[in-house]
Amino acid sequence: MKPKGATYKQAADFLRGLACLLGMVLPGVGAHAQTCMAQTANPSSPVRQLYVVAGQSNAVGLASVRDIGIGKKKHAHENTVYPNVSIYGIYGAPPGVAGNDDAVRSRDVNWSDFAGWEMARPGFGYKNLTGSPHFFPFGTKSTDFFGLELHLAQFLNDQPPYDHYIVKLAVSNTSLNYTPSADHWASGGHLYAELLELIANAYNSKRMNVRLRVAGIFFMQGETDALNEAWARSYGSNLENFIKRIRRDVNGMGCSDDLEFPVIIGRIQDNPAWTYRKYVRSAQMDVARSLPQVDIVDTDDFAGHLVAGGVHFNEYGQFHLGARAYQALMGKAAAGNLQSLVRKKAKSQRQNSTPIAEALERAHCCKSGDLTDRQLQKYFPWTYGYGGACQGYACAPAY
């Protein structure tokens, strides 16, 4: 029932909040307000995969092209661009977005109104520098910021069919727990509905040229939940519900052909800043073990690669997070059952290991017909031998 004196939008928001509390979504409200309009698409246009990046601040990305000083290896520059990859999202920090990358302020932002297509490049971090320039190198601009999407694009760029697509929506400080006073990722809420809107808009805006199908989601989130004991203890059920629901909704909107498309989770760091992290980290592992086509990648080895403040990945961290996202998503697409990229620590030192290899808690496992990507071979050398033959560990249960 519509509250007295409320507009339709206010009534819909009220019902969505009620639906979150009841663990459901009411028909006609939110989730299916948008659909991928396949019936009006060009039937002769090629099918292309669409990868979704979502989460909170480490998905937004506070890395910048100016993070690393002279003499250190740089993974991105101001003019970095990957022409074979298009990103649908918010570029820079335009009016209406600037200053609103926060869970409380986000509630009043229709993020989908600001999204558009760009060739993959830095600038999809949409950080507003006002009030915090001391955290970033001199001369940093809003279009310098990026997250894992930039290096996911880097690895996609050189792969057939040389025509790839990413959609991104992330907001800092957002929880997976229903929170009436702030934006959150609980299904049926404002932010969840905005993500579905972006996915549908990405499809519909390109439907005359390509038919985009959601082929996987990378979800980097959980730090906010790790600051609240009740939220942290509920994280497992909330994450499982989120994955099941978004798969069902995206498929129901006609935006994916697969009801169990891959979902890759970025495991939050074992960082003392996240007081109740043990519950969130354990829940992430449990969900990755229990649900089909769900995988997890580690971030603990980024502990020495954080921007000012000590909780956000710098350029080095975002590069390697993007590389791991690519490896996990491609492994899922190729094999359908890639094992976790998180492993227990090796009992002995392995030949030709790297700091990255030693820090990961589980290596990529070999599969029959494994193909080697030269860039991945460079950054994941412990999984490959000479001549491109996979020399990693045999696939085994996660724990």
C-alpha cells in the first residue's frame, strides 16, 4: 500500500526496503524494471560476453596512474587505453557523482543516469579529490583513478574476438547487509537495482551492433561488513543470497543465457583495520566451496601495496587483482570448474617461484587442454613450464 502523500517513486523505495527486510522483491518493483530487449536487437549482430565489476571501494579503485614513483615499474599511464575493450560505467567524477561515492550519499544518486560507454582507460574510479588531495600524489585528477577493470581490460584486449565489454558499478563503504540508513548490496535495494539497470542499459544501447550476454561477475566487497560483528557473522548467508538472486534476476531479465554464470569473489585482506574479518573471510571461502561456478581470489599479498590510509590497493595491487580476475573468469569460461586461486601455503620452496606465487594460498591448477597466455605466464609463472605446458598443481578440493 502506498504511504499517504507519497509519490510513486517514494512508494517504490518504501516497498523495496520492506522487501529487503522480508528477503524478497515485490513483483513490478525494482529488479525487473529493465530488461535486455532481445526482441528488438539486430538478429545478425554477433554475440559478445559482458563482464560485470561490482563492490565497494577496492572495486571503485583508488589506484591512480601517479601512484608509483620514478624508477619503479608502472602498469598504467595517463594515456593508457585498450581499444578492443569497452567499459559501460561512470567516467571521471562528473557533477552529481563527485563527492557521492559513499554509502550514505549514494542513496540519492541514480548512478545509471551517469553511465556511458568509453574505451577501456583510467578514469572509472570516479573519486572526488575535494577535501582529500593530501592522500594522493600532486597533480592527480579524477580521470587518473582506476580499479581492477583497467587490467582486466588489458588482458582481454589481446584475446579473440578483439571486441570485449565490461560494465561497472561500485560504491565505497557499502555493506552486503540491509541497512536502512545507507546504500547496500542486499537484493531489492537501490544499489542492487541500479546495477541491474546498468546491465540492461549496456545491452540495450549496443543491441543494434552486438548482443551482450553476462558471462561473469567480479565482486570485491566485504570490508564494511567486517567492521560490524553482526554483519560479519551474517556475511555467509548474505553473500549466498546475493549470488543466487543476481544470477536469477540477470537471467530473468534476458541478459544472460546461463543461470549459473561465474561469480568471482575478491577475498578481503587479513588487515587489522577490518575488526571482524575472520568471519567475512571464512564466509567467502565457504560460499566459494558450496555454490557452483563461484571462485575466490586472494589479496593478502597486496599488504605492502596500499595507497595512503592503508586499506586501498595501489596501482600494483589493482594490476594483479585485474590479472587474477581475468585468470579466474577465463578459467571458469573454459573449464566450467576452475578450482580456487586461494591455496594453503606450500610446504617447501618451489623452483622458479615468485613473491606473488609464494603469497597466494593456492595455485592455479592444470586442466587437460590448458592454454597458455603469455601475459599470464609472465605474472603466474609457477603454473606453467617451458613450451607453454601447464606445470601447476593437480586440481584438488579447496580445503
